[in-house]
Amino acid sequence: MFLERISARMRGKIRAMFCGGPAIHVSSLEAIPALPAGSKGHRMLSDAFLALISLIKPEVFCDIGANNGDVSRAVRRLKTGCRVCAFEANPEIHALFARDALADGVEWLNLAVTDCSGVTVPVWAPLKVFGNGLLGKIESIEPETTGKTSLLRRVDPAEYKRFDVKAVTLDEFFQPQIADSRTFFLWIDVEGAADKVLAGADKVLDKTLAIFIEVEGSAFWQEQKQCSEIVETIRRRGFVAIARDREYGDRQFNVLFVHKTAESSVREFLCKTKFPIAVEV
């Protein structure tokens, strides 16, 4: 139902390219099929992920770096019965969108998901970022609801608002669910700190069936891991890359992974919807 917005002509082209054609190597990031650039491809990938929730019905959905909570609220509207937990580290953004999220039944949590628990960590909301443009020095002013709050500071000089936030790992937070062998879907959008989230999710990843994750092809944050490292970390845990968008070209984009135990049913479903998918060989 989410992919019906793709035109019949585009579906036909996509199927010819990816569902009936030769195998595509995904040993490198460049070989993962990329959807149209910008918001269009991002919406296609997001809709595919939501459709997989309806198909597989995980028991827990984690929205890490939830911002305004739109994704978590969309998952709740699917009415699959899964528990929806949204983590937003910026306390001002968390407070701003709390009413709507809670009204929709989302567990709305002001916690910084990282690789440690039981401590307070600084998170950085950029107010102004100073960089170099084609015509010289540029200054970017961020809104109060900036989606660029991060555990990391920018490579470019910037002015920040600092918040000290309670840290938690996914493994710590979901101990009871891990013990009960609950299944997870993860949405990770944490502005350069994805490696920290994954490092604190060793046991959760054992129970996870799909991951939608933002990665970077350019260095925006200090101590940021590059996309190839993040992709390889996830693949070593038994996941395969299905597709990626080009939300901000190749500088910052999202990749959809599914666990190999769910791969066959996911590929069958996405090919029926004429969605472009990678074929590993």
C-alpha cells in the first residue's frame, strides 16, 4: 500500500533493471541499488521499510534519533501491535513533539542511545556552522528543531548549544525483551554516531530483522566512521543490503538492510511491488 505511489511506468523499468536482470555485486557500497536522488528516493525507501513492518510484524520498533517522531507515529498507524520506542536526545526537540507522540501511543524517550549506559553524555545542537562554499566563506544558521543534534561535533567550525543527557545502550534498555527473544526493527538516524549505537546493541542485533540506517560518504563530524565501515559492521552481523537512497546524494544517505533469515521473503515481497533490490552473489 505504501508503494502504490510509484508510477506503473517506473515500476516496469525498476523490475527490468533489478528483479529480472543479472545479479549485482554488493561487495562494495557503490553496487547497492540507489533510488532517485533527493526526497523522492528517500520516500520510496522509507515506504518500503514501513511495508516490511506490516509484512514481518516485529515485536519492537526502535526509532533512534527520532526528531519530530514522524516515523514512530507512522509505525503506530500501521496497527501491527508492535511496541514503538522513540529516542530523541535533544531535550528541547523531545519536549516540543512529546504531546503528539504520546497521543499516538509512542514511548517518547529523552535518552542518548550510544555505547555506554548509566552516565551522562554531552550532545551538541549546532546553532551556526561555518564552512567554505564555492564563493567563499558561508554561514549556516540552524533552526531550533535542527535534525543535526549529535553526540559528535562538526568538522567545520560551529557554535553549539550543549545538553547533558542520560546515556543508554539498546542492550541495557531492552534487557527483558532480549531475554524473551522479541524481534526488532531499527531506524537509526543519529548524525554520524551510528557506530556508537551499533556498539551498544550487540544482543539486540541478534534479534533484529531489518535496519534502516543513515550513513555518511563525507566527513561531517569529528571522529565519525565512514559509510563503508558502518555497512561492513552490519553485514558481519548477518544482514544484507537491499537498497539505498540518495537523500543528499552520496554525501549522506540511508541504507535498508534485512537479516539473512528474512531475506527470501523480503525479496519475494519487494519484487512483487516492483521495488529495486540488490542481489548478492
